[in-house]
Amino acid sequence: QHSLETRSQELLSTTAFLNIIIENIPAMIAVKDAETLRFVLFNRTGEELTGINRNTLIGKSDFDIFPRDQADHFTREDRKVLESGKLHTIPEEPITTRHNGVRLLRTLKMPVLDATGKPRYLLAMSYDITARKRAEAALHETEALFGSIMSVSSDAVMAVDDDGLIVIANERFQSLFGYRPDELIGRHSSMLAPPDTYNDAIERIRNALANATLGGPEVVPNLVGQRKDGTTFPAEASLSEHVSAERGHLVMISLRDVSTRMSVENQLRQAQKMEAIGNLTGGLAHDFNNLLSVVIGNIDLLRE
């Protein structure tokens, strides 16, 4: 009798311990009768997720609680698990909740066998992955938008990590530097500048980033770019910093050829010089004409 009492106490203790785990695990736990597929257990996380009180749910089937299409899906998956006798994972399935609309679940289901090896219950453990799926969708949308911006940009745009390695490059490098993007990714950014100018350029870029403000990207002028064929051109860079979960700290660099702009600026400066000279000579001529007028007037008087 003492042994029976001890075993009974141990069983009660184990049951209480398991109930604590089931109640506090951050996943929806549901147990159904293997024959009727009616709920016999539902935990607190499940109540919070679905907005359904467990006392309302116990003894009911999916068809009593959820929309017909979802109930059909849940029941079909339950039958598969019971027939296979194995753990089954459902990567993504929708569930309609009372207060939070439709949520997405990742569910693990397995049969619970009795002493004869026959399924007695069906155990389901579900995790709410709605927030993660939305974050993934937002990330994909951002990446698609970034890719679109990169593809239509008139600048050669690249991302460089802390070691100076190029991790992203757009198609514009083909026409500006003569390199395809796949020829640049994984290689050092020093290949895009003459060796004697690279260290100075890096120092100026670091200073620009150190002094960056919230007003927009920093611009570094008077750089020199080197094409694949070894020729060079005057360049300008716009800089911004980005932190990637996968790649860490990156510097986004937009490079542009400013040869045409510098030529136009030189022509403008030359025209301004000529205009200044014209204004100066015009003023001198006017002053000299005034002097001549006085001289001619005096000569006319003397002649008379």
C-alpha cells in the first residue's frame, strides 16, 4: 500500500510538472482524440493565439470552431499523421483567430500511441510565424526595390565591406569601368583606382563618413577611376553606410564619370574669363575715348 501511495504521488507530481510545461511553452498545444478528432486538451498559448476559451473548445471538432476550408485542411492533415504513425511537419498553414484575423502557423503533428501501439491521441504543436513571414515579405520587397534602383541608376553603385571587398555591384560598371558585376564581386575595390591614388581616396572616404550628417549622402569629389583597360577618368563618389544582418557593416558607393561636367565647367570658366577681359577692354576703350575727346577738342581750338 505504501508503494502504491508513493507511485501515486510520483504520478501526480509528474502530471503537475508536465501541465506546467504545457501551459507555459510558447507554442499552441492541442491534443485530440484519435478516433473522433475532438479536442481533449488545449493550452494557454493556444487560447491567447486563437482567442478561444479552452472550455468552449474541449469536446468540439475543427468543424465546430473554424471555417470549413480550414477545418477540412486540419482534419486531412490529422488523418495523414494517424495513418502514417509518424511525426509530420506542416511548414505553413492559416488559422482564423477571434481577435487577430488570419495568422500563419508552423505545425508539428504526431500520434500518441497506447500500450498496444494503436493511436490514442493526436498531438499538435503550432508556432505563430505571421510576424516572421511578414518580415521576410518586407525584406524581399526591399531587396527587389533595391535591385530595381541599382539596375536603373546612371551611377556605378557598389557595396564594400570593412575589408574593402566588393559584395554588390550593378550593371553600370560594364559601361563605366569595363567590368561585369560578376568580375568585381569578391575582389578588392582597389582595382578601380590607380595604385598611387587609392590610399588617398580611402582616407578621404573615411573622413567623409566620419563627418557625415543626417542631411544625406556624403560626396567625395576629385577622385580618379581606372578602367579595365588601364585608362583613367575623373570621378566623384556619393557615400552612405548600411548595416546588413548577413554581411555586417557596408559602405554604399555611387561612382560617376565627371569628365563631361569638368569640360563644361572649364568652358564656362574660360567664357567668364573672356567676358571679364571684354568688360575690362571695353572700360579702357571708353576711358581712352574720353581722353581722346579732350585732346581732339584742344587741337581743334588750337587749329582755329
